[in-house]
Amino acid sequence: MSKHYLIFIHGIGQLKNQDASCLGYSQLWELLMKQSGKPKDVFEEQFGKIEVVWHVDQLQKAEQTLFDLAFPDLKPEMSTFKPAMSGPMDRLREFMTFFIGDVAAYVSEDVNFIRRTVWEQIWSYQEAGKSFQQLLEEGATYSIVAHSLGTIIAFDYLFHLFNPNGSELFVPCPDEQKRPEDKHLTDRKMDAAREASKQLPLLQSSFRHFFSMGSPIALFFMRKGSLWAGGNPFQTVYNPVREKGRIWFNFWDKNDPIAYPLERLFALNREQNDECKLKDIPVKTWWVLNAHVDYWKNRTIAKEMINCLKDDE
């Protein structure tokens, strides 16, 4: 049996130590293992995980510079999710810089280091001396597990992968004439972008499911005016998770102000989305302040994911 890989893409928030496990990947992974009922070695022979940490050095340096110059008396501690600020306004300034700053950086139309870093980390993954490309060529498959802003990144990846209108790639090939900022790309990021354009059929055929948690995808449709500027807003939204056997589970907690249900929104485009299996799954993570960051600990999510993945066996 070929191995199935879960690609974890996290959301907003400063990471100083680049340790993906602190964001809950390991917690959800352990829950998935328990729900499968299989010993650790058997489970990890069947499933693999690829942890993506997209907080590139340029992004962290830029946010830190903004914060230090604007508020030199404040000392941010967002990497531990335990702000050391003395008052609510201080904490809000920290949140705006290191969390909303990520959102502002991602919606940038220029070089977009975040997308390129996501692709580079996926494509450079190796196991037993084999690259991710080799693993897929040998029959491996993959699904994407994403949280918060990570669901936007994942949706954009899938949209560009399956969009029938042939829009530009999720990670376009470097073009310094069109985008002078591309000169800042490393050789690895340039090579990853070139490989992306060559492997679309392989990536399409190997993709299986999308699991989103605490997702603001609905709100981010506002960034594209053509979707809402006409008389019937959002009637052309396109769900890329389609074809037989593919499922999109959207987990959301009603106490999470960032999360949006999606079924009714995508149902507006009946012509294109009727064949898509998108299911909103309400869950109870915690109360308002922690609801957005506790999806990783939720047993319902792990159970639904494992049941979905078991159907592929």
C-alpha cells in the first residue's frame, strides 16, 4: 500500500524558533494515531506528515523592524502566545504587527515569499533518500491540513492547481523583468518554482482531501472584486476540491470569530460546485479567547479525518 502524506500548514503568528510542533501539529498527529487504533509503527508506515513553517526570515525581520521603530518600549512575546504587555492596547499593537502583519504580507501581489516558502518546503521534503516528487511518482498521495491563514494558502494552492481557466501558477516562475523583487529569491526558491510548472499533472492526480480549521476563506473572497462587484455576489466562487472520492471538511467553532462556514457560500455556484463534496463540521474547541487556537486538540476533528482517510484504504 502506498503511503499517504498529510501536509500541515499553520496560520498567523510570529515564530522565532521555527518549531512547527509548538503550533499543535504533534497534538493532532497523536490524536489521529489514537483514533486510527493502530500501533505507532503501523500508523507511520501508512501515513507521513510534512510540516510547513512559512514564517520566512524576511517576514519576521520586517515585522520586528516595524514594531521596534514604532513602539521601542514594548517587548513582544507572541511566539509563546503569552503576551508580556502591561495593558490591552499594548497587546493589541503586538497582535496587529505580528499577526495581522502576516495577513498583509500574504495578500501582497509581488514576490510573495510565503507562497514560495510553502512550495519549497513541500517540494524539498525527503524520506528514505527520496524526494517528494519521487514518492508521488511511486504512488504516494497527499492531503492538506490547514489552520487560519494557512487555509487561505492551501485554498490558493488548490485553486491554481485545478482552476480550469488556466490562471498563473501558485508559485510563478521567476521573472525579474516583470517582478524586479524576484532578484531577492534564493536559488532553491527559484528551482522549486520551475519544478512546480513541470509537475502539475502529478500533483493533481496525487491530491486527495482538504481539511480546513478556523478558516476565514469566505472573508478572503472580498480580496477579488470580480467575485462580488456584480449584482449577485459570490455566484461564481469556485471549489477546486472536486472529482470522485475527494472531500473537503471545513471544521469551525461558533465561538471562533475568525472561522466561517462555507457550504451555503459555495452552493451559490450550483453549475460548477454541485459535484464537490464540501462539508461544514461544527466543533467545540473552547471558549472565545482560545477557540481559534485549540482545533489541534479536538477529538471530533481527528475522528472525522481518520474516518475519511480510512475510506481510501
